[in-house]
Amino acid sequence: MGMKILRDYPLGDMIARYVTDGEKKQVGLMLLPADLPLEELYGKKEAVDSLVQLKLTGDIYNEAYALGNSMRNGESVRRLVLKEQRAADEGGKLRIETVMEAPGKYEVTHRLSWRQGDSYVRISCMLENIGEEPLTMEMFESFSLGNLSPYQKGDGHERLFIYRARSVWSQEGRMERLAAEDLQLEPAWEPHAVRCEKFGQAGSMPVNKFFPFAAVEDAEHHVFWGAQIAHHASWQMELYRKDEGLALSGGLADRDFGHWMKTLAAGERFHTPEAIVSAAHTDSLDVFTERLTRAALEGFEKAPEPERELPVLFNEYCTTWGNPSHENIRKILDHIQGKGFRYFVIDCGWYKEDGVPWDIGMGDYKVSKTLFPEGLEKTTQAIREAGMVPGLWFEIETVGSAAGAYQNTEHLLHKDGAVLTSYFRRFWDMRDEWVREYLSEKVIGTLKKYGFGYMKIDYNETIGMGCDGAESLGEGLRQNMEASAEFIERVKREIPGIVLENCSSGGHRLEPGLMGRMSMASFSDAHECPEIPIIAANLHRLIHPAQSQIWAVIRQEDSVKRIVYSVANTFLGRMCISGDVTELTEEQWDAIDRGIAFYHKIAPVIKNGISFRFGPKIKSARHPKGWQAVLRVGKDGEAYAVFHTFDGELPEAIEIPLPKGCPESMAEVYAAEVYTAADLRIEGRMLRWRPKENWEAVAVRLGGGGEPGSLPGGCV
């Protein structure tokens, strides 16, 4: 009660509003769309929800059934008072620091940064022990937004909705929308009991159950708030309510959720991971999530020059299935040379001994004398002579049971004093200087020796809750994953211009922290599955499609229709080709060649556009029914649409609306057969397609100055 405005900061199309109670003890943060001004704070029955959420051991917890559910708003927060707020504009980048102090004990600095033109802010917190005694944290979150929704009078019943994205192996990014009431987040009759929905992921695969993402929608006023956590270890999101205001916060998984504690000696500091946070006045989830995924484009400013054009790559894994050799690579090159591929990636198995599967042989990383009797130099030379950049696979953090390194237990992670083992994998202790130097020799040394310009970094098992070597298992995990990230940075420093791919059994590490360090990521392990376009479209709301590497695996027995279905999937991200490329007919290659040419033309829209998804809800990814369409609209008068049909009864026609600014003419069609204007046309700002069969794909490039509704001559 008694909420006052401390200060407003304009941030492009957003406003950061800092609020406080009458005594300037608690300070809260509201993020508001600038085009929906809030003239006054409604007299809601709510208190200021602190922008800092911290819990120290020994401090009193929050009241009313909070223990075991939430550590927010306990004594560690209540003793904080506002010390100062300062803002600095450094070359178009605004940084706002709000300093809160527990006098004589600790100081917390809340940092919000925004760059001119950005649709998001970055938020993190720093704790400094200013006392004389050690402090032990058991919860310290990166961000907290309170007062959701400020546009609602009262508790906004039946008008507040929660979004989160589930993710499992080969079914990544399934978005769910739940009413606040469905999660029992409506306040009680008396503001007494804490309501909390906490979710996240414990372990070293941060996208193994949920994405580190959450959003809140005010459906009456068409406003979204949401965030992603840039952290590659255990994380959590919290939706919290005690009164009429709803709060969203998140960061490191706490002691309850991730077995995390961290001790700071006098004078020591600790920084949370960053959160990417945004607010927008829109009724479209697609429009809102694009504001968050746009943060990935910051990485392209520093990306190697070829990456800026989103070139096509070839990966031989689904050709050799973990048995690459100089001879079969040479054969592949003979068939793909001159077809527009920029990278050729040698995947797993190049190191394995005879009779040893690739997934238990990693760790020693000695080039197989059977597969590459003359070493890798001859092979990489052949790749470069074919006009491609050679790439190589590593799983740098794990060791397989058939490798000699598997027995090097003093340098491997331990849990409860025993070597941490998951089935046939163990894990390097990346904090260990010996390990870092070993990997420098084996990984960086190999990449340099043979002139590799691309590295695929895989990771196929999770550490789980954590490991020994720190105050808590969760802190051990955090330290180890930070050391892994630093090794990746070392690779980039020692091999300038190298292109890095993030892979973790497909999409288990698609979080902003690692995504910001690498050019692209394997979107999934679903390489030859009907659900590929569904997963790929899901991910448009969670990662930028310019970073989403999607495979088209082509088989000798594939019909042209099937090839077009597969190749069209790649238009939803970065194109990667694999499969039986040495056995294809001229007709099959023609379908691939047309797809590659089409991809090159839409690459600028993939990089700079915004996506809109259409179609009925797909209940089963494994057995999809109905159809799906994705329209991506660029900034320079170009756009494209990708249609897929699945199983079940199809509509007579599929229509998708073309938003303002979208071209109203068709420049090119990619399909398995010729379509007439009766089957495919633009009419009344609607793109209309009449599908002929199940399991069919059609892509349409818009723009190019044609007549509205016309089909380009000679295009199929």
C-alpha cells in the first residue's frame, strides 16, 4: 500500500518505472509499454514487491506457507533500504543501477541496461559483503518484475495468463498458456497465504524440461511481460502472489530447487546471470517473443564475416552414422562440390578405435588410423579444395567408458566423494587447470593443426543436481559450467574467426548464455521425423531462427514430395543437408538445388524478419494432424511463407492473413509440383493455398514486384 513513483526512464518503446513505499525502503520495478501510458497507480491492495530477491541462511523466511515453495520477500529483503540510484548513458547504452543496503551487512546493486533501438533490457544483480562476517546465500535471483498487471483494477481475475515452454528430447519448445487461476495464482480472501508457481531445470542441460522463459499476458489490455534467463546450469522462474499484484522473477535455482548455496567472505562479491526482459503492448505472442529472441542478433555484430549471410552447411553424420573416413568424405565431396555449401562438418566417430561405438570412445581424441590412415590433413585439404570450410565435432566436457581418459578419475567430477557416472559417461572437472590444458592440447591443438574453421560442440548427458568441490552441489555445478563457458571463449580467442555450433543431444542447451557465445545451434535431434516443422516453428518463439540449425536428411528412396517436405523445413532456420547424397538421381538433386537457391534468397528475411504462426493446435508431435503455416516478414519489403500439411482431414483451402507492410505479390514458389493460380494466390490480403495431399510442403517467397495474386512464370 502507499506505492509511489521513484523515477521513470524512457527506453524506446518501453518505460522502466521504479516504485517505492513511502519510506523508500522497498523498491520495485515495473516495465511498461510506452504507447500505453499509466497515468496513475491504481489503488490495488498490494505492497511494493522488491526488485531484489535474496535469501541468506539464518534469516527469517517469508510468512504463510512459503517454506519449501518460495524464498522470496523474507528478512534478507525486508532489511534492505534504498541507498542510491544512478544512471549513465554511455554511447547510446543506458545503465541504471539501484543500490540497496542492509547497513553494516551487505549491499546489492540491481543493474538494468538498455541499448538504443533494442526491444529488451538486460538485468542482473550483484551482492557485496560489506560486513566482517561471512554470508551464505541460498537464493539470489537475477530479476523481479512486480505489480502485474498495473492496468487491472483488483486481481484481474480471468484476464491474466501465464506462458512457459516445455522441452524434451526431440520435442523441444512446446508452448503452454495457462490462466493464473489454473496455477492457483489468484490471491486468497485475506492477503496472508503465499501463492507460488516455481519451475525450471536442475542440471547441466538447461533446456531438458522447460526453456528458461516465462511470460505473463494481460489479455484485457493486450500487454505482455516476459523474460529469458541466460544461464547454462540450474535455473528457476517464479510466479509469486500474496495480494492483488502478481510478480515474475527468476535466476539461479535456489537451495530448495537446485541445492545451491554460496558463501561470500568479507569484501567478496557475487554476480547473478543476466536476464533478458521485455514488455510490449500487443495481442500477439509471436510479436512479443520476437522482442526477446532479437537479443541474439547482438552476437552477429561480432560474428565471422561468412556467418552474416547465413550460409548452408553439410554434416555427414546421417550419411556415415558415426563412421566418417577419408574415403567416404572424398566421395561425398565429389557429389556436393559447387552446390552452395559453405561448411563441411565431420561429425562424431573420427577418433574411435575399431569396434568401438562413437558414443563411448570420446575423450582421448586421437585421430583414427583406420578411418584416416594419413591423418586429417589430407581430408581437410580436400574439403578446402572443394570450396568449403572444414568443421569437426567434439564433446569436450564428457568422457566415454572406452576411452583411456575414463580412468583418469582425479580430474573427473565427483559427487558425494564418488566419480560422477551416468551410464557410460563421466565428466571432466572443467575447473581443474590440468583438464583445461589437456583439452587445449586435444581440442584447440587439433583444430589448429588441421586448419578447421568450424567446431560442433556437443553435450549428450546431464550432471544433474551438481558435484563436489564447492559449498553446495549446486554451486559446484555452477562453477563447472562457468569454467566450460570460459573454455569456449578460449577457443574463440586462440582461433579467431572460428564458427561454433551449440549442440546438446539436439536442443538441450538452447539458452541465451551459450547461444550468445556461438553462431548457431542444432535445433533438435529430430532429423528425419514428421515433427521437424512443428519443433522448428515452436522454436521461433524461443531462439532466433538465424541460429536454429535445421537438418534436411535426404534418402535414396525419397520421393520429390518427401524431399521438398524436408528441405522446406530448413527455411524455418539455418539450412543443413545430410543423408544419401552420393546415391541421388538428377531429379532428386534438382529438388535440393532449387531449395538451396530458394534459401539463399530468403536468408535476409530469416535474419531480420518477424514470424507469425498459423494453424490448429498440434496435440501430438509424433502423430500430428492438420496443418501449419509460418509467415516471416522482413524489413525491406520481402517475406516468405512455409506451409506443411500433416495427417488427417485437410481443409479445402488454407488462408493466412498478410499483415501491414507485407508484400502482396509472389516472387517464387518452392513445391514438388506446379500449382496454378486457382490453387495458390493472394486475394484480399490473404495468401490462399489449396493443399492436394497430406505430408506436403509448399514455400512461397513474396515480393519482387509481381501483380497481386499472380504466380511467377515458370516457377514450381
